Amino acid sequence: MTRLSAVFALLLVLSGLSLVSSQYRARQLFIDLDRAQIAARKLDVEWRTLQIDQTNYSKHSLIETAAERDLKMQKPSQRRIEYITLPEHGTTPIEAKTPVKTDDAKAGP
Amino acid sequence: MKSVRFHASPVLAVKLPAWRSRAVLCLLFVAFLALLLRAIYLQAFSTRYLQGQGEQRYMVTLETAATRGKITDRNGDVLASSIPAYSIGVEIEDLDATPAELADVARLLEMPLADVKKKIADPVRRFVYLKRQVPPLAAQAIGKLGIPGVRQMKEFHREYPQGEMMAHVVGYTNVDDTGQEGIELAWQKSLAGLDGSRRVIRNRLNQPIEDVASIRAPHDGTDLTLSVDSRLQYLAFTELKKAVDFHHAKAGAIVVLDVRTGEVLALANLPTYDPNDRRKLTGEQLRNRVLTDTYEPGSTLKPFTIALALERGVVKPDTVMQTAPGKFTIGPNTISDTHNHGAITVEEVIKLSSNIGTAKIALKMQPQDMWEMYTAVGLGQAPKWGFPGAVAGRVRPFKSWRPIEQATMSYGYGLSVSLIQIARAYTMFARDGEIVPLTFFRTDATAASPYVKGTQVIPVAIAREMRHMLEMAAGPGGTAPKAQVMGYRVAGKTGTAHKVGVHGTYDGNRYVGSFVGFAPVSNPRIVVAVMIDEPSNGIHYGGDVAAPVFSAVVGGVLRTLNVEPDSPIKSLIIPNDSPKETL
């Protein structure tokens, strides 16, 4: 009888200790989770900022000025565009016709 | 040890009455009873209060601010997005700063020192904001100064990377993150989201270690994907700006609609404003001329009269109408054309934009039928697309129409519409007689079913007939040859209207030039409506001021959308003396 009680007492102590340690672990994990959530929010903010930056740097007005002023490019007029009709899939595309020579073509750099 | 015999002591030998010891015993018992009762009371009856007191020492409510939803265009380009910012305020009584520290604060906030001093000298208030919407870096630096009494509060700053170009679509929010205009105002509720709060247990390091209860889960605002395409918007905006500058116009507006889905692809207004910097905002800049302003559409309305006449069998496309001698009297009033066109067919009435021809056809019909047609295409009807301030326009009840009014209304005078209404009405011609509901949000149309269902207003055959007439109007010999686009067949109608002056009569020299059309005619994809308000550089006809904008925008948009050209690439024929429409 006393031996049985001793065994139960030991089990009780062990379960108590494991409760303490698991509670501790749970709290550690919770702190980690919280930190991860804060990091996620920070990353979200960073992502938003980068998205705004991306839009700012890829603005059409910016690209157009850069192309026209810095790279000396110009929009081709419709006269200088040659449309090529591709034949059905699987066959080789036909060669482009020689572009129509117009006054416009001479104006190019 | 030898025991002491106390009772032998004479002092202790005093005989006391027995009740005294019993009284002490009793008192002790009562005292213990009191303690016991108190313990029972604390443990059993006042637990709530005590537990609350305990919790206060380790539990805390954390607030989570919801982030306002992003607004993006149809390709995911950001149009509006919120990033954290801080507001810096001062508890005046607690403030304890050296002049050098104050100067530092002023420098970091980029405001004059005098302003800071003036604000903290406020005699009435105990708390003043120094500056709101301060970027995080500056706020951090101010925090590092550690001045007592200086407070920081977290808030959000709304960025509009597309600036003035998109201002009239997106709108803006105020410092408290509440929408004030445009989509920001219309969808305020779903954009704003819901702040959340939760109770947690904290340890001695102030870290939350356990979630006790979630009082309210935070809901970030919904992200909105609009139907506008920033590439097309840029195109429309720049072309409109060129035209408004060139013609010294007071204002201008343009809208591009997707014929298949009813999506608004681009919507631009001039003058405009930068939503990131609204210090010098005026009412003129805020006006949304596409949606919230109305104008008399003028000749752009003629095709609806003709379509109705064709549907009712009043005329056929080749019926000859006599418009000579260029004047037509109805009762006491006379209407006129610019030239005496003589006897022309119904097709030519549209092509040459003859007021007399249109009026004569209109007078063969019942006012009620015309009114029903205008109503069916949405004119005078309250718009259902939920955009703040979108107007219904005005089409008077047909019972009060006098014959002269019926005649003038047939060519677009005496009623008012918004530009987007007329653009939407034109989807009827572009879509085989169906008028399509508009949307500001991207619809997920698939390649298999690219069409959103519309409402049939006129039969398919008549819509096709009208397309043919409108193509003639936008071709050589029509009123708007400048609307032609190389590689694509276009169709459309010009409008030039006098503006009503301060005295309620038409002004001789103030006009609205407009053009509404669609392309490519073989399989229409877009409707574009352009309006130039008060061009004052000598020319004012819709065919001269608005049609070139249409041409440039249509060419660019169709190329961007990868629409196959439907006409041979050839030089355009733009005659020098295209027929002018009548006012």
C-alpha cells in the first residue's frame, strides 16, 4: 500500500513538472509567434513601400522622357510600321516585306 | 533544572475571577472567527473584483490597427496604398525642452521654429499636434531625442504614385484616412477595414506570452482592382493635355470604355490636381467632367434619333430628305444648317450632320417614342455604378415638349447628359444594339465568353446600319475625317454645342467640342468619348478639336491592347474643307 502511494506521489510530481515545462514551452512559442507576426507586418509595410517605388520608377511619363531625351528615341509613326501576318502555326513565318520608303523614314536618326 | 514553583510567588498567587480567562478565550475565538469570515468573504464573494485587480497587473489589451486596402489598376500597378506614418503632438503641461531641442524638433519636422513655438504657446488646449503624417524615419529621430511631453501616435499615410493622372478616378483620403472623393469615398467602408483588439498576458519583459481572448479580430481593408489600365490612362491623359493646351481650352475630359465588358479603361479630366499635395486645391480642379458635370451633347445625339426612326420604319437609310434652303421654320423658331445641303439621304444626314434633316425625321415621330429611346440608353437616368456625385443628366418629360423642342432635342439641344452617359449609350451601336452596364472594377471575362450581358435596345440590323453611317461620318467627306486612325476602321460622331451663358441664352463664342466613337468597326472593342470645353484658339468644331484626340487615343489603345488592324495601312485622306456641322 505504501509502495503504491509512493509510486503515485512520484507520478504526481513528474506530471506537475511536465506541466510547468510545457507551459513554459507554450509561452516561448507564443513569443516566437508574436515576433514572427510583427516581422510579417514589417515585411508587409516594406512590400507596400517597394510597390509604390516600383510604380514611381515605372511611370510612363518617366520612361517616355528618358527614352526621348536621354536615349534619343522616337515613336514610330504608323507609316514606318510594317505589319506582318503570320501564317498558320508550324510553318515558317514569311519574310517581312521591305519597309515602305517614305519621307518619314528619312527623318529618323 | 529545578522547577520554579510559581504559585509560591505571592504576586501570582493572586486569585482572579474565573470569567476573565474565559473572556480572553472568547475574544480570541471571536477574532479568529472574524478572520475566517473575512477569508470566506474574500475567497467566495468578492472574487471578481480581486481577480480583476490581479489581471490588471499582467493582462493588457492590444489594439491592432487595420491597414486600408490598396487600390490597383487592372494590371496590378498601385494607384493608392497606405504606409505607416506618425503624428507628433505635445502635452503642453508636461513639455520640458531646451531651445536647442526645440530647434532639433523643428528641423526634423521640416517646419519653421517659429511655428513650433507658436503651437506650444497655445493658451487653451493642453494637447496640440505639431505635425501629422510624419514619415517613420523622422518620427524615430524625434523619439530618440527623448523630450518629455512629446507624444507620437501611429497613423497611416496614403500614397498616390500615379498622382494627377488618376486623381479623378481614385480620389483621395483626408488625414484621418477617410475617403473624400472618387473610389476612396465610394468604397470607404470596404477599403477602411476594421481595427482589432485582443487581450494578452504579459511577462515582466512586457512581451505578450498568452492570448486570453480575441475581443475583435482585425480585418484589413479589402484591396480593390479597378478596371482602369494605367498605360491607357497615360495615353488618354497626355493626348487630352496636348489638345487642351493647344486649343487654350478651359477644360477637357475623356473616357475610354471596353465595349465587350462595360469596363471603364481610362477616365481623365483637365484641369486636375495632385492627390499627394492638396494645399492649393480649387473646385475647378476637383470637378469630374466625365461623371459629375453635364453638358448639352449637341450632334452626338443625332444617331439615336435616326436609329429610332429606322427601327420604327419612319425612314430607310436611302430615304431622301429635303434640307434646302438650309433653313427650316417650326412655329416662331427657325433652325438652320451651315450649308444648304439640298436633298440628301438619311445616311448623309448623319455623315454631314444636318440639323434640318434630323429635325424633319424627328417630327415624324411621337415625343414619347423619342423620350423612351433616350431613357432606354440611360440618358436622364440615375447612374447605378455607385460613383460619388455621378449625375443623371436631364431629359424633360415628353408631355411638356413643344414641337420646336422635339426638333432641337433630336440633335442634342435642350437636354443635358454627362460624358460617360453618352459614351455608354454608344455601346448600343458598337454592340449590335445592346447597351452594357458600366463598371469601375475589373471583370474577369474569359477568352471563351468575353462579352458581358447587356440590354437589347435596337435590333441587330439597325445597329449595323448605324455603324456604317457613323463610319461614313468619321471618314473622308464626313464631319470628322481627323478621327481616322491608320490601320483601323473607326466610326463616330462629332458634336459642337454653344454654351449657355450667364443670361440663360446661348453664348456666341463659347463652345463645347466633342467626339464620341468606337473602333475597330469590323469588331468594336472600345468606345472613346472626348470633350473639349471652351476651346479659344480660333477653332471650335468637334471635328477639329476633339476628333484628333480620339484618333490618337484609339490608335494607341488598340495597339496596346494588341487588336489586329482591320483596314489596310495607307495614308489617310483628310480633306482641307470637311463639312462643318451646324450649331
